[in-house]
Amino acid sequence: MIELQNVTYRYEDGASPALEDVALSIERGEFLAVVGHNGSGKSTLAKHLNALLLPSGGKVLVDGMDTADPKLTLAIRQKVGMVFQNPDNQLVTTVVEEDVAFGPENLGVPPQEIRQRVDAALASVGMTKYATGAPHMLSGGQKQRIAIAGMLAMEPEVLVLDEATAMLDPRGRREIIETVSRLHREKGITVVMITQYMEEALAASRIAVMSEGKLLMAGPPQKDELRRHRLDVPAMKELADALRENGVDLGEDILTVEDMAQAVCRSLSKS
Ligand SMILES: Nc1ncnc2c1ncn2[C@@H]1O[C@H](COP(=O)(O)OP(=O)(O)OP(=O)(O)O)[C@@H](O)[C@H]1O
Ligand SMILES: [Mg+2]
């Protein structure tokens, strides 16, 4: 779906490159997480995926289209939707459904089809009942779901989330991860999720690790490998794994203290 061929990027005033010789193929329908410390180049990488930035060296192909070709920019942006960190910067109107319609309107989609797309997009993120409400009345997690709906209404094939949960409380984070996981599972949307939270990265089928502008590794979520890069799996997942190895299986998807508490309560009430 997206191919980065030895991509190097230098900001004008940057001493060392923000991206250095990054080679990465993102498969159609894949759920890729990108992790790495502050300043490692994650956002710079994300902005290359829909031609917000163009490589200083190397090439980015989106569904075969070279992002450096200005004639293809619009087609590329339609294929790759981006959701950023701050929900308040992404909502532009005073009515939820108008906000979701904003993207397809700019694409020149006919009004009747816009209606259908807006309804479908709001349903996909579980926000139908807020359609005629005001965005500023929503929680951070709900606002991000509206931002995602706005992207979906443009019918992208790839959704890139650049720390889209960073400003949310745990509940908002969970809402977004669940929404994105479901869109990936049910609609086959390709997801690239940049995150600082290891427990979120574990929702992905592959994790790319960035460090100082370089891609250190890209592979299935593996504890040892991640730990080597000091990107540890959450303590509660390790505890659950250790318990399972010792004959106490509390289930597979324990990542947070809350998950663990619930699993322990469930297990106790069973026995
Ligand atoms: N607009 C800019 N101009 C100059 N240098 C920049 C600019 N944006 C980022 N950089 C530099 O490029 C490098 C990579 O930054 P980038 O924002 O891609 O990292 P990141 O992994 O997204 O970090 P964070 O976790 O803080 O979001 C850093 O050294 C940063 O200081
Ligand atoms: Mg960033």
C-alpha cells in the first residue's frame, strides 16, 4: 500500500536528518504501530505518508503513486487520512455532522452521497446520536472519534494516527483504540498508529521502532526485542504472561491495571 524507499529528510535548519535511509513497506490491510522516543522522527515519517512532507532523498510510493509528483497530491491525500494529537485543532465547524461533511464537500462529492457518507462514518465511530450536537460539548475521546469520522467520510484506504490519543484520558484512549481496531478488522482499513504507549502498540500486528531518524526494526510485537530498545511491554501484560506460564490464565488482553483488576475479580468470582 505504501512503500518508503530509503527515505531521508532534513528540515531546513536541522543539523542531523530527521529521517535517515528509512526503508519500510506497509501492506494493504495491515495494522502497523510506530513507536520511538521523543524526536526520533515518528511525526516526520507520518507526514511523508500523505505528501505533507516530501523526501529530501529516496522515494515514497502510495499505492504506486510517487508523493513527489504534485499532480498526484490530491489523490494521495484522499487515500491516506491523518488524525493528529489535538482534537480541538481538527474540528472546524460548530455542528458535528457538518464537521464530518467538511472533507467530502471539499472533494466535490455530490450532496446526497455526502449525507450517506456522513451517516455511515458517524455510525462507524459510534457517534450517530451526537450528529446535530456541538463538537465543543464533547469529551476529548469523542472529539477524536469525530475527527476520525471526518477522515472516514473521505473514504481513505489508510488511516494514519499521529499520537491521536496523547491528549486523552485513559477512557478516551481506549475509545480510540477500540474504534480504530474495529475499523481495521471490519472494514480492512490499513492503519498506521504512532504512539508512545506500548500497550497501544500491542494492538497492532507489527511494530516499527524509530530511533534518531532511523528505523531500528519492524516486526511482530516481541517483548525481548522491544525491551532491548527500552520500549517495554506494560507491567500488567508481563504479570498476566507470568501467571499464565504458572498455570493461572486470566485471558490474553490484559494491558492495564484496570484490565488486571477486572480479570482477577472475574476469576475469583468463578472459583
Ligand atoms: N519543523 C521542524 N523544523 C526543524 N526541525 C524539526 C521540525 N520538526 C521536527 N524537527 C526535528 O526533527 C526530529 C524528528 O522530529 P519528529 O517530530 O519527527 O519526532 P517525533 O518522534 O514525532 O517526536 P515526538 O515524540 O516528540 O512527537 C527532531 O530532532 C526534531 O527536533
Ligand atoms: Mg511526533
